[in-house]
Amino acid sequence: MEEPKVALTLMGVPIHDVTMDETITRVAGWIAHGGPAQIATVNPEFLMRARQDASFGAVLRRAALCLPDGSGIVWAAWLRGSPVRERVAGSDLVPRLAREASQHGWRVYFLGAAPGVAEAAASVLAARNSALQIAGCYAGSPDPEEEAEIIKRVKEARTDLLLVAYGAPKQDLWLGRNLERTGAAVGIGVGGSFDFVAGVSRRAPYWMQRAGLEWLHRLIQEPSRWRRQTALPHFAWLVLTGRDRSTPPLKDSR
């Protein structure tokens, strides 16, 4: 399979110029050929964390696909004169993958989120896609002490597609350490997508998504996110000044 085109590099992380349809095609190819392939849904908060965190940055650089998830990524690509054709948000990708999985017979494992949320999300998606094969659901924990048990569960379930909802960077670091050991062909860190599918959280209205204001909607719903979202103006300043190009990572979170 031809390597995906890199639109630009931000904080040392390549951002791939792929559409939703192309992402699905690549997932299908990796599942057909056994993988393993890790996909990261990259937004500005990811990049600001990767700027400070050597292990997270390394995982993102090794990923088979770094999707342009956040509107800030789309803006930065446009500003650099290397526009991406489409924003590929993880919250849109999960329902689309469920539909494709039901059509192709992929076995999907739902890992992470709060207890019961993975099961609820899987139930909603199975109701929409009658042939969807749920390999398993487990909240678990990203702590290293539980890795052996989770790997055993995922492997014994004969998983093709592993969706991990521990939030960044924990989900991505977990996949970086363990995806190959699970036997799954494709692993994706999906953040809060299970919460959206299960109805635990409400996603921003479409007009806010289009306007690049999804971050504001989440902040209103979850005021405790304000500290994390101070990364957004800092990200914009670094991109505008070009200082994102040379800042080295400062620590390792492994």
C-alpha cells in the first residue's frame, strides 16, 4: 500500500492529508493484510503535549496515520500553504468504521471509557448496524499493571479493529506499547467518542463543528477542561511565529 501523503509537520509530528474515505480504505487494507497499524486523531492539544513529552511525540511519529482531527490542525495547514483536503474527526470516524465493519465482517473491540460506556456505545452501533461483530467491551485501565490482562482479552477475542478510549496521551501510549501484542490489525485512540455514541456527552451542533468551535462547546459542557484548552492560543502563537518547528521535547511520560 502506498504511503499516505504528509501535508505538513507540526511540533515534529507529520499530519497526513487523507480524506475519510481514504482512511477507511487504508483500514480495510491493513485488516486484510494483518497490520499492525496505529492511527492517531491529532488535534492541537495532542501537539502541545507532544512538544513537551518525548514518548508521546515518538508514538505519534511512528503512527501509520496521523489524522487532521482538530480544526486548529486544518487552520495551521492552510496557513502553511499545505492545506488538507478534509478534517477527519475521530468522533465521525467511529460510526463510519462501525458501518464498514458490519459490511466486511471485521471484529471490533471497544476498550476504555468509564465502566459501562464501551458496552453502551457498542450496543448503539450494533443497533444501527445489524451485522456488526462486537469482539468485546472492557473499560479496564491504561495502567501498565493491567496490560497483560487486557492484551489477553483482546487477543482471545480475535480482534481486527481495536478502539481505545483512554484519552490522549494515555490511549496512544498504550497502543504504542501493546498494539502488536494484541494481535489486532488496526488500533485507534478515539478519545471521547464512546461517550458521544452512548449519549453520555453531547457533541457540538453541526454549525459549531463547521465554524471550528467544537472546543468551546466541550468547554461549556466540561468547565474543568479550561486548563487543557489554554494550549489552543499557545499553539496558534507557535504556528504563527514558526516556533513550532524547532522546539524539542522536554520529558518522557512512559
